Amino acid sequence: MQRYYAIFYPMEDEWGVRFPDALSVNTSGKDIDEALEMAMDALSAMLVFGRKGREYQEPRGFEAIQAEAKEGELVFPVTPTEKAMEAYRPKKRINVMIPVDLLNRVGEALKDQKGLDRSKFICNAVEKRLNEGVDARS
């Protein structure tokens, strides 16, 4: 995944974050930890939704970004997270016919699984099958 360096700067009661290589991506947090979390989320959204007509340059290295930072500002690497990127991926509701007994088996398998519902389970199964490169007709 692409890593961008962000400049974290103190504000009155929080830390602001700007990405010199993605100028329209800005965020903030009440402390450095929250600002970093928000920066990962903002970067993830940008990478999922695309540039939408904005021209972002390829991410530069630490030294180039550090040279732009002012006194009292910090530079940290920011990498998007799979979890945040998944949350931003567009989704579409569809109707799919699944035998009731198979759907019941899925429900039973998920009973004790936190954070996993039938939709996520089915998407994961489809993704796995496609990644295997197996003929979808089999």
C-alpha cells in the first residue's frame, strides 16, 4: 500500500494533519494518537474514492516532507488501513437466491463470530473463490 508522509501541527486544543502530496486531504484529532487514526482514515478514503479530478503527486520520501515542516510540526508516515478502505468501498444491494438450508448453515457458522455477518461472510467466500482462479462454473 502507498505510504504518505503527513505533517502534524499543533492547534489550540488539538493536532491538525495535512498531506503535502495530497493537498485536499486534511484532518485533525484531540491528540497525536487520534490525529494519526484520523489521518489513516482520511488517506484510506482518498485512495478508495480516487482523485476525482484532483492531481495528487506520487508520495515523496520523509526528507522532502520534513523540509516543508515548520518548527513545532511533526512528520509521520501514514498508511491506509484495510479496515478503513473496506468501509469506504462502494456497496450495492442485490437479490441472490440461496437454498434455505445453506443459508441456515451460514447463520450457524456465524453465531459466535463477532464483526462478521452473512453479507461479509458471502463476500469473503466470493473473493476467496475468485482469488483461487477457479472456473466459476464449477
